[in-house]
Amino acid sequence: MQVKVRYFAQLRELASKDEEDVVVEPNETPKSLYYSLSEKYHFPLGFEYIRVAINDEFAGNDSVLTNGDQVVFIPPVAGG
């Protein structure tokens, strides 16, 4: 199964890319995917600080991903 992951702000900088296709296991959740990517890219933020959207809609931590989903991880950002 494969999903497209998009990164924003600090996560984009640490991953050194805007997006990538990621192979995931059946019944994978955004939370488990984030922690897997966090190990790979050394994301400093815990998942509790991240908002997640699946296919352009905010989603819960334990939503089940399906083949072809677009997953967006959004860290907190400061503005002014």
C-alpha cells in the first residue's frame, strides 16, 4: 500500500523535500506513520503537536490509511 506524504514548515526542512510516496502497512494510522518518519528524519516534535489531514480533511490520530491517500503533517507555525 502506498500513500503520498506532504510536509510543511519545519518538517519540510528536516525531510529536505515537500512530499514523497511512502509504502505503509495495512491498517497504518497517521500516528504510527508520523513516528516512523520521525525516526527517519529526526523530527523533534511529538505527534501531539502535529495536525494531520488525509485527502484535504483534518483527520484523527487513529484514522486508518488506505492506498492512494494523501497525508499532510502540519506542525505549529508562528506568524506575526
